[in-house]
Amino acid sequence: MMYEIISFRELILDVIKIKVAGQCHDKESQHKIIKESKRIMSSILHHATLVEPDRAKAYIRQHQRGLMQLIDEVEALTNENEPYADQKSRNGMISGLVKLLHQMVIDLQQHLPYYFDFDCPVSAASQEQLILDIASNSGQILKKVEELHADQETINLFKQLFKNLNDYTGRFTFEQAKYLYAFFDSIKMALNTFVPPLDFSDIILLLVSLNFNHPFFYHSCCSHLNRELQNCENISEQYRLIHFFKKLIGQVFKTISIPYHKNLPDIDEAILRYIESEISYLQSIDTIAEDLTRGGILESNFKVTFTVRQLALFINLQVEAGIITTKSPKLLHQYITKHYSTTEKDVISEKSFKNAYYGNVDKDIQKVIEKIVVMLNIAQDKC
């Protein structure tokens, strides 16, 4: 029954051409097209009830694609370069026809959602309107975020997310369009419930609850968690932090059932997989340390006469000289802070060791040199 769409297309194009020539009355043409659109919709809906579900789905989606192609074809006529005596009236008529065709597609979606193809791209006009809505909502949200005294990390997250949505080169699908309208409404409602200062972790939980599985948001979450882990004083604090974060993500209740991107994992599942990999990494550090201690390679707590800064410099020199080889400075720092103590501290924080590892103080360098000279003298005596 696709011939009905073909006939409908011919009717619409004929009316546009006649209108251009000034040979028809607006009301008569409008009534004729509206009457035909209702007849076609009634016929489509009736026929879909007479066939098997699989055939009905194919039938509906065939007509959906036909209507979408017709929408794009009619929209393109607005931008024709040929001059017309009454261009404004012509464009107004085309705009009305496009709205009518859009309504037919919406009727298919509302009456037969199970058969409707939500992966189908929206029309060019719908895409343009959606981009305008994204820009408008983005401005409102950024203003509200700044009013809530959000930190720069949160502001940058929203700015980049909105930029990515605005710069999207393809067309959004019907499902993505439906999602984005719900997404922006939900964010604006949620922000009205927050009190300043707005915390980045609150935004993570909010966007996870909205099922926003955009790649940039995922990478932002991972980067944020990694920075927080780096700021921990020791591996025990890292364990506590990462398990607490895992608990928060696992308990998030999703308020939007569909994800932003259908072909990507749900955002909570993706973040939880990243967290599990970080937990496995921390466990591997403990395992390596236990194996070395059990094998007698190092004492479980090895005390040195250096200060923390001197020990860090001494370890750094061994790495640069090739005595100690490691692909992960972070792993080395965690091992040293777990198994070494100094004259000034029984427990070395990973953060203080890391800062000392990459910083040099003249008096500390001199102290390390003195110890190395003593080592050289001992070695010479053994020759």
C-alpha cells in the first residue's frame, strides 16, 4: 500500500506547483490535502491490525520512512533558487505541509509505538529545532549552575557536554530527540532542588540517574575518580574512597528508562566496570607486596635513616640510573609508602612521597650524595 504515499506525494507537489502559478485557492488545496492525509492514516492503522505483528512492523516502518523522505523533499523546496512572485506565501504553504506530514509521523508513533522505528533519524527541520532547543536549555542550565557556585570542574563539564551536543554532525534519532527533551527538563528540575555550593559528585549522580551514557561524560567520571584517588594519603584511603563511590553509583535510581545512546552500555554499568578494574589494580599492589615480603625479598616494614624527601630522591636516582625498573611510578610510590618508614615518620603518605619524588631541595640532595659516597667507600674496601 505504499502507492498511497506515492499518490500523496504527487498531490502535494502538484499543489505546490499550481500555487506557484497562482491557479488555485488556498482553502480548497488545504482541505484536499488534509482530507487525503486523514484517509491515508486511517487506512494504514486499519491495515496494521489485519496482519501478523512482524508484517505490521515492516508495513508501518515502510510508511514511516516514506513520510520522512517526503518531509525532506518538501522542506528542500523552500530553499530553491528560482524566483517566485509571492515567495513568502509559497514558503508559508510549504511550512504548513511539513507540519502536516510531521503530525502524520507523530500519529504513527503515538498509535503504534511498538511498530515505530525510534532509530530512524529525525527530519532536517526537526534537527534544526532540536539544536535551537539544546542551545536555549544549555544557556539556562549554565546560568543556574553558576548561581549555585559550582566549581570550575562542574562548569567545564556542562560546557563541553553542551558543545558536543551542539556540534553533533549527524542527525539525532527519534529516540535521542525524545531522550534529550526529558533530559533537559529533568536537569532543570533537579538543579532547583540543589543548594550551593554545587559539588561535582552531585552532578555525576544526577547524570547517572538520567541514564546519560555520552562518552565524554563517562571519561569525565573516570578522570574525576582517578584524581580523587591520587589525592588519597595511602592505599587504605583509596580502598575506602573507591568502595564508597561504587556504593553510590550502584544505588542510583534511574529516572529516565532509555539511555542517550542505544548502542553504548548504560552509564552506571560502564562506571562500575571502571571501578572494578581500579579495585583489581589496588588488589594487585597488595598481592605483589605480600609476595615480596613472604619471599624474604623485603621486610614488611623497612626503616631507613633518610627523611621522606631524601628517601624519595634516593629512589628517584635509582630509577633514573636503571637500578630500579618500573613501568608505573604510581605502583612504585604505593609500594614504598606501604613498606618503608623514615626517621621522621613511621607512616609515609603517598601524596607527600610523590611531591618529594618530583621535587629537589639542595640540602636533601647533599645528604643523599653523602650516603652514596659512604656506599662507594664500602664498595672499594671490598675490592
